Amino acid sequence: MEKRHESKKEVLVNPEQAEFMRVMEQQLEKQDELSAGDGKAGGFTKNKSLSSILNLELIQDKTGEEIAELWMKYYATKDTISAVIPSHTYEVIVARAQSCSMFLFALPQNEGYEFFVGQWSGHEIHFTSLINIQTHGKNAPSQMILYHHPDLKENKGIVLMTAELDPKFITVPQAQCLANQVQLFYGTKRQETFRLVETFNHHPAEFKHMSVIAELEQSGIGTALTPTSS
């Protein structure tokens, strides 16, 4: 997160980068206008495509590394999160998501943890708090969506990710923590870690929520959100 804030302060002096940012802004403005006309589902964009964010023709001659750098620099200036996932890692994640479409994620709070359910729908994963589900049931609205764009997976070796979040419920650092957990539990090479996801989906009676917290604490992912005593 420190690197993210440093990047946010960085001045983009490279003319090519500046042009890239300008084009992305134009694309997103068009998307916002279309969304305003069609209406958003619960405040989130429906069927969000990479072409609505990027001019794909503009990046055809760029390498995956160049696109990744531009993508991360652009979103570092926004109140959201982003990621660039290697194709081989995303193939593991999406294959596992097809067989295990839901999981219970833990978000560190001032005292204890708040649980969020993440549910996959194609290349999107929708998050809502467990309290929200207990209150609204199946009609519980999403509070954050991670959008994965596999358009460049074959040619450039990367999958681009961005997010939309409801700031009333999830802050940017919390969103980053949840996104990191998606990679931790769905992209892990450690079978014991993914077994928690399998148990949640296929043997729910055997699932123990404290195992998620133990895995999260071992990984150190939630450390940045845990207040330190002065």
C-alpha cells in the first residue's frame, strides 16, 4: 500500500504515458455516460468490458510489461484498486472458481474480523458482508466487484483486474485486502490453503471459519489493516 500511495503522488511526465491516461479517461467517461443511461445494478457497471476502459488498438504494439505498468500507474491515481495477473496464475484461479464459486473471506477490523462472502460470476467476483446476507438473504446487494479482463491473456500473457466498490461499506485498503485474499486462496500453490475453499463449497459442515483467520494471519495480508498500539 505504501508503494501505491507513492505512485499516486508521482507526476507522469512521459508524454506517451500521459496520452495513454487521457485516452483511458475518455473511454471511462463514455462508459459512465452509457451506464447512466442504462442504469447500474446496485450502483455497479453491468457487463464491464476491457474495451470500455482501454482503446485496445492503442496497445497492440505494446508488451505485456508495458501495458501492466501503464495500467497500474493509471489506477494508482484513482480511489479504487487494480492488478495485473500473470496468465498462468489466472488460469488456476478461474479453473478453481468454476468448481468452487463461493468463499468466506475475513477482513480485519479494530476488534476481531468482519466476514465477507465472495461469489464468482464468470470473470467477476462479487463481495458482500455476511451481516448483509443475514439481513437481506439472497437479495443482499454487492458491496464490491472485482472485474477480471482476460482479453490479453493469450497475446500479452496478462489478465487485467480492476474494481468497483461501495465506499459506504468498503475502503480502498480493505478492498485491496480482499483482492489479495482472492489470490491467496484461489491462486495458491499450497494445497492445504485451497482445501479450505473446497471444504467451504463441498463439505460446509466441516468448514471452520477460524481456519480462514489462521491462514490470513500466517500470510500477513491483513497486517496493514490491523491498528498498532501507540
